[in-house]
Amino acid sequence: MAKAPVLTPRAVDFPRWYQDLITKAELADNGPVRGTMVIRPYGYGLWERMQAEMDARIKETGTQNAYFPLLIPESYLAREADHVEGFAPELAVVTHGGGKELEEPAVVRPTSEMIINEYFSKWVQSYRDLPLLINQWANVVRWELRPRLFLRTSEFLWQEGHTAHATHEEARDFAAHIHRRVYEDFMLNVLAMDVVPGRKTVRERFAGAINTLTLEGMMGDGKALQMATSHELGQNFAKAFTTQYLSREGRQELVWQTSWGSTTRMIGALVMMHGDDNGLRVPPRLAQIQAVVLAIKGDEAVLAKVREVGDRLKAAGVRVHVDDRTDTPFGRRAVDWELKGVPVRIEIGPRDLENGTAMLARRIPGGKEAVALDDLAGLLPEILENDQATLLRQSRERRESRTTEVSTFEEAVEAATTGGWARIPWAALGEEGEAKLADHAVTVRCLVAEDGSVPDADDAPGNVAVVARAY
């Protein structure tokens, strides 16, 4: 009788496979309140690595971290009409505290433009205070109607950057810098995720922004996922909060602003872009455990060698974990580490010890081979870099092979509803065609220029719309 698979095969039921993997790789559980989640230590370890990599890139721009309150007076939202309209359906509102009704209801932070601008208006007095560059690592609440772990939850973790500048050009350039040099660099070089950088249409733009830049990734089932966004806010919030400065010329001027964010959704993207029927595959540069050294049996000599190899690999700069839990069957442990997507397993038993070798199992390309114990520390760094490149190449090949160049609305819908993306001239689709896509659960993910760069305007000649179904 055939052994049942550990995970539902992706080809059979992709959403079920995703849920199986999240649970069995011990990434997260559903929380007690609908739409919330408990991020388990292994999943949170991935987020910590993402935080560290992102935080370093953000700080290189001159941005500093700060923290703002979770509760925001409801009246703050009403100051920017487009913003409050965009978030109204998702708000969670506190009306009572300490057993009494509050004088003014407080909104649980859905995003922080409102409260941060309240303080920007106090902190910015003259041109000498600009640019003001602030980032916050926090949680936010947006009441989600159709929750799914990591992808859409009522509470999630994120970073949100907020900046104020003296000129439109400075704000525009800073938003673009975050988009490409922070977010895209991180996704390509750490997450090994092929992404398409582009410009959101007016319909898809962030509420209250004058421009939204996005990075879109293709998941394993061909759907798109918005990975991170960077917004030009223009002077909309500056007008609402009277955030102004005294210029060098002695005039009171409104600031120009940006906001930008990325979330724990990236963990969901990691699963759906790199996972396979055996579990997660974690890019080596991201992995908190790059190599696990497993003792096959509880032989004292084997255990001593396993610990020695672990120490040598650590000294070589590899993030390593020694698994000497020989009271748990080896097969079960091997499957668990495969589910978790650790890039390399090094398996050592009595016979390996006699031969001076270890069995090296590579999670990303698959396969096993015997390797001399003395060679491991020298081989692993190159193996890990090769596997990192393999994941990026595979994600790019998937997107390219499943993206179709089309010229009509009907062709765009066909491509997007049969497991792929479409690229259609924006002039052939337009706002009317974009609105009609909604009837087929399809959206314009972004606009790109003919050469793949990010357009300077919504209606720039030659703009191409990237069309897909999305999470």
C-alpha cells in the first residue's frame, strides 16, 4: 500500500498544500480571534532574519527607527478624506476603556500616516529639520474578511517608513530609492525572489498617495502577490496636518512626503514561491539554520563527531544546528528538517565514521552524496551560494515561462485565468478595460515601461500593464 504524502500535493490542491506546509513546518497557527495568528519560533526566526536584513538596508538610507502608539484618535483619520475612505471597511475601533466609554473612540493602528503626521507637524519647523526620515517596526490591525495565515490576517507585523522632504523631487527620488535599493535588492539577493518592479494604476494606488511603486512576485500557482510598496504622498497629508517648514528664502512651505512598507506576508511568499511537495525551501542567505548536522544513531563516537563537525562549520561562518536527538527516529527528524526547508543536511552514522565521510543532502536542488568529513567546511559556503542562485533562477524561469504577451482584453483574461500573467499595452486596456477585469477576478498588478523599467507617469507612452489574478 502506497505511503500517504506528508503534504497535499500542490497540483492537487494548492491552497490545502499551503495550509499543510504552514502547519507541519511549524511556521504558525491560527489565533483565538478570527483572522489572527500565532507565529511559532521557526516562523518568527524567518521574520527576525528578514528584519535584520531589511533594517540594515533601511538604516543605510539615513532613516532612523522610532515607535508610535497603537491607538489613534478617530478624528485623525477624518483629516485626509481619501485615506479614511480607503481604510474605513478594515478599521477596528476601541470605544470603551477602564470600564467606561471613551470620550473619543480610538482606532487600532491600520497604518500610521495619521499619527506620525501629527508629530511631524510639531517636529518640522525649518528647512534645517529636513529631510526627516523615520521607520517603525510594529503590528497593525486591518479587519480581514477572508483571512489566510501570513497572506491576509487581521493583525500582522511590518515595517512602515515615513519621510518628509523639502521638494517634490527629493520625495519622489527617495520613494524610488526605497523601492529599488532597499526592497528589490533584499528580495532578489536575500529572498532569491524574482520580482517585477512597477507603478500601480490610479485604481490600485494606496489611499491618499499620488503614486505607488510596487514589487510583484509570481507564486507557484501562477498568481501574483504584492510584496512591498513605496508611496509618494505628495502634500496631501501635509495639508491635512499643516506640516510645513520655513524655507531658506523665509517662506512657509508644505513638506512633500513618502511612506513605504513590507510585512510578514513575505513569509507566505517564501512558502508559495520556493516551496515544493516536500515542504519549504529556504534561501541560504535568509536561513537561520543553513545546515543541520544529524546523528543517525546514539553512538558516543558519532555524537562526538557530529558536535565536532558543527563547531567546525560554525567557525567557517555557517549558521548550523546540531541535531543529536537520537531518542527520536532518524527518519522522522530528516523529514522534519526537509519540511522546514533547511538548505543542507549532514547525516553521520557509525558507517560514515568508519569511512571518514558524511551524507550530504541538499534541499534545494535535491539529491544526496557522500562527502569527506574534512572537506565539509570548505565545500559548504560555495554549495550554499549555488543553491541561493538556483532558487532565484527557478523563480525567474517560472515567471518568464508563464507570462504571455497579448494585445486584446480577451487574451489578457485568458492568460490570467489559466495560471499565468499577461502583458498588454496599457493603451489597449485602459481604465475601462481595467474595471472590466474585476468581473473575472483579475487585476492590473502594475504598469511597466516597454524596457521593463518603472514608468514616470501613469499615461507614459509605451506603458505595459501586467495583468494577473492575485492573493
